[in-house]
Amino acid sequence: MSASSLPSLSSAVEKLAAALGVPRSIVRAQRWRLPDGSKFYHPKFRWCLLMKAVVERFCRTFAPGSVVLYIAGSENRSVRLETAALAALGVTLDSAAKIPDVIVHHTEKNWLLLIEAVTSAGPVDGKRRKELKHLFADCKAGLVFVTAFETRRTMQTFVSQIAWESEVWIAEDPDHMIHFNGERFLGPYPDVMPRKR
């Protein structure tokens, strides 16, 4: 999508305000670049900066050419939701479900990266990993669980909670990732691979 085909900033702000259910006067927008090179507008709130780093930096380094299928807004509202692409992967998202902050399909490897951006809630811990495994049980792609932090200091607060067989990415060191045990580095485990049909 070229910059000229993007909606105007004013119309983008109107759409974002409607999607988030907030007055237009409080929404500030910023332009994000997706892994495929296309751009879109997202609210400019402090808690969105980590998700922006995930989309622009993590994906470029660890899932090049991937497709961003979901980006959270606020209160279970999304600002980007690719329903048809998720359905093609066997995923239907219930609006009441605890959906991860960012969902990315690494098409080359057929992995669905479920990314929690820790700005207010916690990381992918054992309980959250089980919830996500259940929520995405019918997915035709292998599931990869990632927790994103802004800084190492933030991660230190949560390190004892992080689930085994998951990944951690820290925005201040964007070219590195921390792997929590298991035989794989950034990849799905047998318990979250698509079922043979």
C-alpha cells in the first residue's frame, strides 16, 4: 500500500476513535510500518509503543515477511483484525476471549506468534500459555508464545513467572531473544502443532 493510498490522518483518527469507543479529541495517531511494508495508523498511547516495536522491529528480525493478523486496542477492542486470514488458519476469536496483544502469522514457517506486550498485564506464564493453547486449539499453524518487554529491568520483575517453552523479546535489545528451555529456539512445540486431519 503506498503512502498516497493511506487514509488521511483525520479520517484515520476518526476510525480509531470509533474503534476504541473514545472521543475523537483524545486520540492521537501514529503511522506504523507492517512487516510486509504496508502502513496503517494506530493510536499514539504510551502502552502502544511496545506493540509498535514488536510489529516494526521484532517481526523484521525474527519473522521477516510475516503478516500481522491482530493488534489490540483497548478493552478487548482491536485496531487491526484480519478475520478472514485468521479463519483460514482455523481461528475464530471470541470478543470476550483474552486475546494476546499481537498475533503474527509467520507464513514461511506456518507459525502463529502469540505475543503479549507487557506494559500493564503480565507475561506469558504457565496459566496464560494453557489459556492460549486452548483458545487456538484448532489453529492450522504451530503456536509460538512470546512475551515482549520494553527493558531488561521490566523483565526482571516478571522473570520468575515466564512460562517454559516460550520466548522473551526485549525492545531495548531488539536483535536478541531469550529462550526459556525446551529443544527449540523460536518454534512451536509438539503440544501446540496443528492436529493431523
